[in-house]
Amino acid sequence: MVFKSHMDQALREARAAGARGEVPVGAVIAGPDGQVLAAAGNRTREMSDPTAHAEILALRAACAALGSERLPDHDLYVTLEPCAMCAAAIAAARIRRLYYGASDPKSGGVAHGARVFSHPQAHHVPEIYDGIGAADAEAMLKAFFRDIR
């Protein structure tokens, strides 16, 4: 099987989130065959829900589609380093591989901050690949925050 990145679709989800006035973060979950199972962008403001991050929404949709709380053969593509909450949900879902774009030194929970997967109590650690689509994701985030200031 040939590797196919789904970061372009995650970036489209992020752009759509930004157009809705949400922080532009997008996520895509692909199954073992590489087919997209779920895609989402942030909807925290729209849903008045602080947990409605792109990753959480994509995880919920993928789990519902499969009728399972675990996604052990699935990969998650997200435009921004997941926060600690999302990293914990990724571990709980047993995601196989995590691909993320931009690093988040302020609120990240993978390579920064809580470093959820490095913690001794982490019950699952996905393979992690960072920097995919980082320049596009960073530019989108910087423009969004510049425009709201």
C-alpha cells in the first residue's frame, strides 16, 4: 500500500472552520485502507462546547461510524499539535498514527506542555509524525489571530 497523506483535506477543514469564525484547525481520520472515515473542523463557538475541537469531533464521528470506542488501525491527520485534552482522547481511541502540522508551544500537549504521550501513565502511544503541512497551517493560524486582534 502506498502512503497517502490526508493533510490537504485537514487544511480544507481548517479553512472552513476559520470561515465560520472558529480557530482554524482541521482533522481527518483515515482507516486501515487509507480511506477517509471522518473529517471535522473546530466548532467550539458554534456548539458552545469547549470540547468541540476538530480532533474530538472527528474521533466521535469515526467511532460512531464504526460502532466502537477504539480505532486501533486508524490514522489521524490534524493541522495543529493536539492539546492535552485531544491527546488523551487520541490515546483512549488507540489511534495508530498521529500526523500533525504546526507545533503549538503555547497549548500543545504532544511535544509541548503536558506531553501526554511521554507521561508514564500514558496507556497508548501512537506513532507521531509532525511538521506535515506546517507552513500552511501556521500561516492560516497567524492570519486568523492577526485579523481578530
